Amino acid sequence: MSDNKNQQVMDKDYPLDHVPQSARVGLISLSAVLLGCTFFSPTMVAGGQVAASFGLNGFMWAMIVGNLILGLYVAVMAVIGTKTGLTSVLLSRYTLGLGGAKWAGFLLGGTQLGWYAVSVAYVAEIFVRAFDAPGQYIFWCIFWSLVMGITAVYGFKGMEIVSYVAIPLILILAIWTPILGIKEVGSWSALAALPPSAEPMTMTTALTIIVGTFASMGTQVTNWSRFAKTATVSFIAALLAFFVGNGIMIFAGGIGAIAFQQADLVEVFLQMGIIFWALVILTINIWTTNDAAAYAFGMAGAEFFNKENKRPYIIGGVLIATVLAVSGAYNYFVPYLVALGIFIPPLGGAIIGDYLFVWKRKMPNLKDVEFKTFRVANIIAYAIGTLVAYVTNSKGIGIPPLQGIIVAALMVPVMNSIMKNDAHVVKTNTSVQA
């Protein structure tokens, strides 16, 4: 990839261009940002709800398998981001066409906007419960939504700085919670003997929830992995964040829920007597992930409207998310995760299939491509992958997010072989391999 140091851009995060080598970072910087995304306390809520329905043994299997699927999927996406230097919505231009990329931007940006709203509502709920002040819910929603939105405006560097503060704190909470949980019941074997405390759910639904915790953010990992110096850096950082980091969060929430026979994480913290420290740590922790969410819908907005500046879309998205949070977005948390686990992974699968089988890992520069409005073959491949994920989830068959990814990826070369002349017009043979 050429390093055009004289290129003038309105936004240093390159929302509509390849990231040049001069802006690339190493493993520590990228890992800090990605771990800041996945060290996310509402993920502990998801872990608690799965664990409460399964008990210890079933929960442990769901946690390991779900996070392994998520980690490997995101690691592959991360490498593609590094190799091309492009965001997920810009990669969608290659895969789905200019018009199809608008759908990808709406889907990915919209889900991150929803995540932002859920997270703000969660923080507000913690403050309300901690201070026993239900009348202050709307105030805390508005306050934290606006405060968290400010640092997102500063892009990758702003997220990196907040992450360095938040990661050690949430790691302490993630270790502290299981220790107190095991202490509550007496031993690991006593924990394993406790029955489920909530309505049972299928393993299919559990895995969909776990993958769904970061299906959207994972599909958009290229927004940050495009800054990595090498593919090895991005692969390792993605696995650390989405397999290890997310796994720690799921585990901590699950053990707390089993030990205290309570899926509501805030109630668990109240019973543990650590609500004040949880309040401080969770707020800082959610701040990092909401920065990433705001950054993601800012990037999606910049591509959607073809503008070089993400800031207006971050500001607008934060305002919309604030309204959603005030309206009670937190109540729809689990159905939201299930939907994300069905509709978003197949998009990543289509991008992976297009990169590997159609472009054969040699994507041309954005400026060298005359993009079609729609690449119908790949859109059909994505639709088939989504249908498979939806049907298998509703029937309780297999692992729906994984099946959606694989089917979408494999259908890309199949549909392209059936539908001739569906490729973009490439002006030159230059590629953008980092």
C-alpha cells in the first residue's frame, strides 16, 4: 500500500480512505482499544442470563464454544482490515456494491447506536439502584450519554487513552466477582451442584446470545484493525479481545449469577456489598465500549453520506441513542442480542467469502474501482446465510451464527459462478496489501 504522506484529509481516522502505513500502530495500542471494547460489563449480564438457565457445566461449555467461534471469526475479519486498510462499511462497497454498502452501514451503524443506548440505560440503572433514586433515571441517561459521546469524537487516540484507564479496573471486577461468588457457596463443587435459577434455554439460543454480544462490533473490527502494522498484530489482538477478553466477562457474570441465584447483575453486586466499587468500575468500563460504538456509527454515517468527517454523525447518533435509552432500551437486551447473532455474522461471512474467493486476497485501491450499485450475487449469498441463521435459530439446530457465516462465505463463489458479469470494473491491477 502506498504511503501518501501529503494526502490531505478532513478526518485523521480516514473514514473514506485506506489507512496509510505512517498511521499504523503496534500490538499494545491495538490490543488496548479492542480489549476496551470487549471488557464490557453488559456482557457480564449476558453471561449471567445464560448461566442462570444452565447451571455451571452447561454454562462453561456454552461460554467456551461461543467465544471461540466469536474470536476466530473476528480475527479473520481483523486480518482483512489490516490487509486492506479499510473500514467494514467500505469493504461492503466491494462486497455488496455502493447501494448494498448503504444497507451494511445502516445495519452496522444502527446496531452500534442501539448498543450505545442499551449501555447508557444500563449505567443509569446502576446509579438509580445504587442511590435508591428511581426518579433520577432520565437524568443519568442524558448525563452519561453526553459525557461518553465527547471522547468518541477524538477517534482512535481518544479511545486508546480511556482504555488504558478502564482495562485494569474492569479486570479487577471480573476477577473479584467469581471469587466472591465461590466464597458465597463455599467451593467450586458446591457451585456446580446448584440448580438453574431461571427458565431453561436451548444451547442454540445460548450460543447465539454469546456470539451476539459482539457480533456487530466484531464485524466492524476492521474499523480498528486497519490501523495495525501487520496481520499478525491484528490476529493476536482480536483473539485476545474477543476470545479471552469477552470470555472473561461472560465467565464473571455467569459465576456471579449461579452463586447468588440471580441473573440481574446489579442485584448480584448489591448482594455482594460491592455496589459502590462496581458503580465506579462499570461506568468507566462502559465508557470505553460506548466510545467504540459511537466511533462505529460515526464511521458508518460518514460512508452512508459520503462525507470525510465522522463527527457530525457521532453527535447525531449520540442524541438518537439518548432518546432510545430514556425510552427503556435496556428491557430488550436479550432479544436484541439474539437478533444481532442472526443478521450480522452472515454479512461478515459475505465479506470474507468475497475477499478470499472473488478478489483472492488482492483488493484494488478504492480509487481504482468503478463500483456497481449492487453486486446481486453477493447480496443473495448474504441473504441465504441470514436465512440459514434465522431458521436454524428458530428450530434450535446447531450454532446459528457460525452456520450463517459459513453459508454466506461459501455461497459467494457459488453465486458469482452462476451470475456472470457481476463484478466491479477495475481500472488498474494495483492492490492494497499491507
